[in-house]
Amino acid sequence: MAETAVRARRLRKAYGKHVAVDGLDLDIRRGEIFGILGPNGAGKSTTVEILEGHRCRDAGEVEVLGEDPGHASRHWKSRIGIVWQNEVVTGELSVAETIRHYARYFPNPRDPEEIIHLVGLDEKAHTRVTALSGGQRRRVDVAVGVIGRPELLFLDEPTTGFDPAARRQFWELIRSLAHDGTTIVLTSHYLDEVEALADRLAVVVKGKVVAEGNPATLGGRAGARATVHWRTPDGPRQYHTDTPTNVIRELATEFDGEVPELVVKRPTLEDIYLGLIKQLEETA
């Protein structure tokens, strides 16, 4: 069994009468990309802030990289990286000056020029951060989060404001970090992003983990029925089946060749996720 980077047991946090995290259990292995999904107000951000050492818990046990983040050492803080949901880098420095400045806080930082290239800001390296667009400032936040070669990296909605090309470039950066052994905790509303990157994920609802697994099997996805869509002279048709190949074979015989507008669709991660949320809301 792989060594655990994050372990939480019976984690609890309340704000007055509102319970944000309610007995949550979580295990994240070293070197994996772990996604955390959930609707707004589910307790995701509070959970991550506790794991980062930025929020105190009311109860439960937490161990992150071998230490309690609520009482972690300065050395422990140098081993983690954080990309916050909101922009945090401001000031009159240029992009290159900003990255070099933050690099000095870490004992073994990455090359600032390499990081600037990886986040797609080569042409803006000598531009002041305040003169950048919102999406470009977001890339600076990402650069600051990874400059210190973190063992554990927290990414909270990291690609907000990225164009499609920049998102794909960022995905390659995340994969390369994971390949080098960095553990990554990712929260994102882009389900395609989570599906593309995460080795495993957890769905959090009302402060509890309600489903956990890899994206391909979460919530019974691997065994879910396929839907075959096609068009007849009378209009569109669809059929739900466990054996789509047999249905297609029969349709090919019926149409004597190509089947008009034939599509075979299995549930996406988004379908499974929304189904879980709806089911839990209906039973609440």
C-alpha cells in the first residue's frame, strides 16, 4: 500500500449552527492526483483549508506529510504549495521579478524561467502583474504555487480564466509534477479537467464523503448502461442497453449498411456526479 500523504478521520468544522464539515474521512496517497468534487457549500474549501493549515478544526484527526497542519513547523510549510481560488499576487513587479521574489522563500526552488514558460507567460515576463489580464494573473498564481518544488500541491479552481490551449498546457504541467512524485489535491468545477487529471476522486456533500473512486468507476460508472442513438424516417430513436454491439449489429442489418446519425454514449463523469447529487438531495 502506498504511503499516505493526507489522512483525515472524523474531521469536523462548524460556523455557529452551520456544520460545514461533518465527520469527514479522507486518505490521499503520495504521488497521486486526487480530485475533490461537490456542490457549492458542500465543505470542500473548508476541508482543504484545514489540510493546508489555514483553518482550525473543531474535532477529528488530521495528518499531512506526517504532521498535524494545525501545529505544523516552518519546514513543513516549505513542503507544500497552494494555488488559491482567488488571485493573490498583486503589486508593481513584473512577472519575472515576482516569480524570482517568491523563489527566494524556498530552499530548493525551480528555475523561474522554466516556470514562466510552463504557465505560458514568456511574452509577458517583463510586464507588470497589474497590467495583465485576469487569466494571465491567474497563471502567475499557478507559477507561485509550484515554484518551490512542493511535495504536496493544493489547486483550488486553478484554470479559471484560462483559454482552452492554456488549460491543456497546464494539464501537462500537472501531469509532469505528478510524474516527478508531487502529490496533488485538485478542486475544480470543470469535470473534464478532473476526469483528465485525477487518479482518484471524492464527492463531498454536506461535509461528508459520499462517493470515492477513480473517475472511470465512480458511482458504478464502469457498469452503467450505454445509450444507442440513431435516426429513422419517423424521427430520432434511442435504446438503453448493456450490449450496445449487439444493438448496432441488428441496426446495421435493418438499415442494410450505415445507420443514420448513429451514436453510442456511456455516462460521463458529469452524468454520474449530477446523478449522485440529485439522489442525495431527494433522500435528504
